[in-house]
Amino acid sequence: MAEMKVNLCGIELDNPVIPASGTFGYGWEFAELYDINILGTFSFKGTTAAARFGNPTPRIAECTSGMINAVGLQNPGVDRVIDTELPKLEKCFHKKVMANVSGFSAEDYAYTCSRLDKCDIVGWLEVNVSCPNVHGGGMSFGTDPKAAATVTKAVKAVTKKPVIVKLSPNVTDIAEIAKSCEAAGADGISLINTLLGMRIDLKKRRPVIANKMGGFSGSAIFPVALRMVYQVAGAVSVPVVGIGGVSSAEDVLEMMLAGATAVEVGAANLVNPYACRDIIEELPNAMEKYGIKSLSEIIGGAL
């Protein structure tokens, strides 16, 4: 029998498949479609201290084998998430959830994380220092090793739960930034967030989305994500969560061989809301095909 359990920062997952933040809402929306307890866990919608409307529309542009989004961290704010969204989730999800947090200063991140750290259903804090769709925050922290370390230290000082720092691929040396976060106390690293991209409307002769540029995601970025996961897994000793273009059970196995302990699935959920369920159901067959008896045994196998 295929053994799909993995251990992520001290918490056991039934399998390594995790819907990525921004593609799965706050979870209860998908519970209307299937039993989301089949998931390893999921990372809920990026949350900030105060409510955010996000960027002006249009926010989405289609691409070959992917899409560009510039939603801009639209969310109801941490207080509303705790008071309204998490109670809804607790009715249908009986595992620990990953809380994705964004901010505009180290203090901002620390405040939001300290609030979510007190929630029983929250198992991990995924600190997003990599969002390319907001000005004055997000990716600006993730492109500088010192800034990323400052945010990591601020969050670790006010939390007891595992902190996983989510990194941007829009850098020259992602391993350097990962090592900086690890040295600052990060319990894990997740990567990659979206690549910076754009589309131009040929008729209007101007960018398709109002923000001009946004985050490029989808199956087209998988080789880039795999390469960066491989580089970071070889540079740090903390667990790595692989993200970027994952759309099949085989992609999950590749990410794990590259060094990922768990794997997040993003844009595929927007194309097929059953994507993560289907991948989990496909995993045992893929494992048998490649002679894998236990997923935990292949982590970093290609390093």
C-alpha cells in the first residue's frame, strides 16, 4: 500500500498536496464541491492586518499555459477572517490549516501573525514576502535578504507555531534569501510565488491589466519553480514546500525529488476546482508506476 504521509515542520500530513493561497479561498467554499479533508492541508487566502479592496480592474489576463493576476491581496482583514471565515472553516475542515499572511512593514506582519497564532485551527503561518501585485510591501521584502530576515525575526518573536516564509522568484539568487530566512529562525521555506509578467492589448495598445504587470502562474512556470526548489533545498536544512505550475501527480513527485516535503497547487485550482482531489487520487498509481512505496523516502532524492 502506498504511504503518502509526510511531516511538515512537526505536523503530520496525510499526503503532501496543499492548495496554494489565493486559489482556494478560505476553504469552506470548496467544501461545497467535495470533502476537503482529503487534502494534506491548504493555505488560505492572503490575509493582511486591515481589509483591502485590492487593485483596480481588469486584474486577470490569460496566457499560453498560464495566466497573469494582479488581484492585489483583496481580503477582509485579519479580524474578519478570525471572526467569520475560520468558524465557517472549522465546521467542514478537521485538520490544521496554513494561514497565509502579507504586510507592508515588519510590524504589520508581526501583528497579523500574532493574531492568527492564537487560533487553534491554524497549524502553520506562511509569511508571504513575495507578492508582486502590491506597492510598498510584499515582494519588496522578498527581494532583499536583510529585509526578508527582518520580517522573519519579527514574526518569530510573537508566534509559537511554525513559520514558513514564502519567497519570490523575481530575484538573482533565491538560495541566498532562503538561507537568510533560515538564519533568522524560519521553520520552513515555500517557493515560488508568481513570476512578474504582463500582456498588451493589441487593439488598445496598452497593458491588458490595470496594474500593468502582475503575477504569472500556471503550468508554464513549472520548470523554473522546480529549479528554484532544487537550489533552495540544497542550501537550507529546514523543510521546503514546492509551488509553481504543479498540475499532476507526476509534478508532485518531481517536486519532492527536487527536495520538497510538501507541494502546493495553485493555478490548476482555478482551471479545475477538483484539481487537488484528482491529484491525490492519482498519487498511488503514479507511485506504483515509478516504484515508490513511501513519499517521505523520496524527498530530495534528486539532490
